[in-house]
Amino acid sequence: MTPDDLSDVIELLFASGWTDGLPVVPPTPRNVERMLAHTKRPPDELIGRIPPRGGRATVEKIAINAVMAGCKPEYFPVVVAAVAALLDDRCNTRGVQCSTHISSPLVIVNGPLVKALGINAGHNVFGQGWRANATIGRAVKLILVNLGGATPGVTDKATFGHPGKYTYCIAENEAANPWEPLHVERGFAPTDSTVTVFAAEAPHNINNHWSYAPRDLLRTIADCMATLGSNHMYLGGESFVVLGPEHAALLAAAGWTKAEVRAFLFEHARRPLAQLRIGGMYGPETRRNLWPRWIDHEHDSEMVPLARRPEDIVILVAGGAGRHSVYLPGWGARSVTRKIDDV
Amino acid sequence: MQEILAHIRQLGLLDPTDHEVFQRRTLAPRLSQLRGKVGAFLDNRKQNADRLLERIAARLIAECGIDRAEHQAKFIYSRVAEPAIIEQLAGRCDFVIIAIGD
């Protein structure tokens, strides 16, 4: 085969409709066998059916998509664990796949596999440059399209989508995290490797270069969270605050724990009812179904929280040097963390 | 498309999709006419879905002669309807109209 022959195969795969708009690696039996050699699971094991169209995500089908995404075989257990996580009902992947909303599943990796596989947790963590981040995230997205049948405009009604629908995978920067990492917080051992899947919007930057008082920094973060256009103001659900290492270090040096940071954000990421009434998603369902009973709808000055409870604000540390953090709104569903148990 | 897929198979490349399931899940057959039929109107709880469905039902009764309209509402738009609702509507109705996107 010449390079021109390979180009012809890539064009053929474009014509098949199996790609995300970018070239894919041809899924040859040899490549798929190499991928399958990195799991103890049998190829015909069914991990689940991908919504909305219910295509069967067998281990083999996941491997085919992982090859197309450009994954190295050693990434495969991460991809399988991510698929299992997004099929958890708490993620409500069916809703995420079909919604007009912008969110798309983000894969967050914790534990020793981060270093072993070279998954980026530092500078440019949401950007390009690392094969592991790019291809693990892409494999998950190809599965959502090829097995889930999420076709833009047909079943996937996202008004905008975002670039994370090509690939969306990071690692937590555990070395820079002054507190316990996400997976340990969720009951896993530090030596476990895990994936957390969360349907997230694109990252919203939070710029704070000058505050040295923790409350001032956290007020900046809270203000970026509680916006009138946020799904969470009306629907609840989890959202993620990704603290840059410098912001995390400032808070920890002043003696703040992660729980205290979360509590402060829960108290301060709020908007008055009068502002929320102007639109967003405020309506009869907000009173009937979506807001907690303790919110007083009779007073315009009532401060409505972004999160229904502090635990719905999930805190991570990732990224490189620089006084920025990131807010990741979600869709209104929950994140799920699973151990990568096939290594 | 069939030619392209056949060519891909000839090259020995593996299929990342699940055609078998996709082919089985097709649209329900369309009714040839509505007169005398019973319509299900399923409200997904988005804003104004109920009003839209009431107006559609009224017009279908007045202009297309459907026999009657059965209205139901899901608990919330982000989840599929409860199985009991789907079963009830499937057992009593000839077609279903669902609203609303946004």
C-alpha cells in the first residue's frame, strides 16, 4: 500500500459517515486485535446500549471506535470504563445526546494511569498536544455517534455544540492539588485509577490575578458561576469548578479546605429571584418541579442558589501556572466515577 | 452508501456502528387518514407544550375528524416517559403527538 492508497482509504471512510469530520485510522482487524489485547474482557461482552438509538457497545465495537480515534492499545481500559460510566442513568446520556443544550461528556482521569499513559493534567489541559487526551476523548465521541446514532440536526438537536464534541478528556493535576483528589473524595484508593464522566459545557475561564484574600478570589469564582443563562439556576444538577494550581495553592495556604471552598461557593453563587424571573428557563415548572421547596417565590429579593446542595459543586485541580480557574457548567445531570479495573 | 459500505467490507475494515439495531428501529408506519382515530398528546413539560398540544388537538378534532384526544404529561422533559404512560397511550390511541423542543 502506498501513502496515496492510504489517502484513498481515508476518503472512503469519510464517505461512510463514520467519522467526526476528521480523518480516522482505518479499523483493520489487526489494529482492533491489538486494541483487544489490552483487555481481559471478551470481545462480545456487552457494556451497554448507547442512546438514543441503542447501538450495542460491545467490547469489540468500542475497540473499533478506539482504533479509529487513534488510541494506543494501552488506552483501551480507560475508554471502556468511560463508556460504562456514561451509560449510568445518573449521567442521563440519552438526554445529553439529544438536547438543544451545548454540553457533551467530559472524561476526567485520576490515579496512577495518568502518568503511565501520559494524560495531560497541566498546561493547556483542555487543549491540544497530548495523544492520550485527544484520542481517549475522541474514542468516546465516536462511540456516541457511531453506536448512539447522535446525528446533528436529526437526533442530536444541539443548537451550537462545542469543540469538546470532537474530544473532551483531561486528567486531574493531583501533584498540584493541595487537598484529596476527586477519586479519593469519592471513596476510591489513591492507588486506584478512575474515570469520571460529566456532561459539560465548554470551559468558562475565570480570571483573577490580583486577589490575595480567599474570599475575594472565591467571590470572583461564584460570580462567574451564577449567570442568568445558566442551566443550573433553573434545573440544578452538578457543575464543576476546576481550580488552577495557583488559585488552589492560595486557598490552601490560607487554611481553607475543599469543603470550605465548596460551602462558600454554595452560599455565594446565587442570583436574586427578580433577575431570574426575566427569562432563562423560569416558568411554571420552576415552581412545580425544579426548585427546592424552601425557595420563597413570593419575594423578589430571595437569593436563589445555583446548586441545590453544596455537594453539587464538584472541585478539581488542573491546568498549569497562571492565575486562572475554570467553571464547567453541566446539563443538569450528574457525574459518575468508575474504577478502571481492567489493567 | 451501500456501495461505499460494500467497498469498505471488501477492504476488510471493521464496522464501528450497529446497523442491525439501527435498521430495526425505524419510524412507525404512518396512518393513511385520521378520521375516527384516537390521538395521544404527550406533554414533555417544557414551557407552553400543554397549550400547543391543546390547540393542535382542537384543530385535529375540528378539521380532521379525529374521534378524541387523550392528554398525558411526562414527569420531566429530560427523561423518557414512564412505561405505564407509554403502555396506556399505546393501548388506547392510534397515533401520538409529542411536544415540545424548546
